[in-house]
Amino acid sequence: MSTRFEPGDDESGLSVIMKADPEAAVLPPRQGRTASRWPWVLLRITASLALAGMIGQAALAGGFLSGFYPALEGHARLGTATSVMIMLQAVACVAVWKRGGGPSWPLRASIAQVVVAIALWPLGELRILALHLPVAVALGIGVAFVAVWSWRSSAPRGAA
């Protein structure tokens, strides 16, 4: 089922396409531009590495909270690496949106994830665990959501 609103139907004057099928998350390429596959590959790699980092973070946090205190240093270092991967994921989302014919919401989600990841640093350093833990869990869910979406979605047909 597909509903198409023509220019002028919405307040911004932009054409909006709404579909009720799973492929609705992937838009046709921008006018005059052919969609590329490489942004999708880049997003899948960066999102998967960010998710792996988040899983490692949970394991190291569990070790620390169980009394294995050397895990805390690894948790801090992996937190930095995971934050960098989330930043690279955001860059890949720009490429998917601009060159891969993908939607813009993963970019907005990734930017929010970058902000949250950076906000977790002082919360962890100051041992404000009542905030650090639930916010980190929420971040992990968001990272997992983008990673799963990146693998379930596909580049538009005809992408090079």
C-alpha cells in the first residue's frame, strides 16, 4: 500500500512518500544521482563494530561490578574506542543518506548516540553509576537498533 503526496500537499512544499512495507525505510536515489552500495557496506561495518564494542562494554562493566577491578581500565579504554566507532557510524550514515539513497533518521539517531556516548565519559569517571548504567543500556539498545537496521535494509535496486 502506497500513498503519495504531491508537492504542495504538506506545509514545507516537499514531496513526501509514505509506504506501509518494510522497504519504506529505503528511499529512491536523489534526483539526477545514482545510489551507491559502498555507503551501505561502510555503515554495516561501523555499526557492527560499534555494537561489538557495546557488548564488550557490558562484559567489562559486569566484571568490574562483580569485583574484578582491573576490568575498569579496559572498560574506560573500550569506551573511547566504542565512542569513536559510533562517530564513524554517524559519518557512514551521512554517506548512506547522501550517496546510498537511504533515509536520514539513522544519521539523527547516530548523532544522538555520539552525544550520549560522550556524556557517559564524565558520568563513569565520577562514578555516577545511577545514571551511567541506565544511559549506557539505552545507548546499547540504540546502537543495536541501527546495526540491525543496517543489515536488514538494502541499497536501492540498481545501486552501483
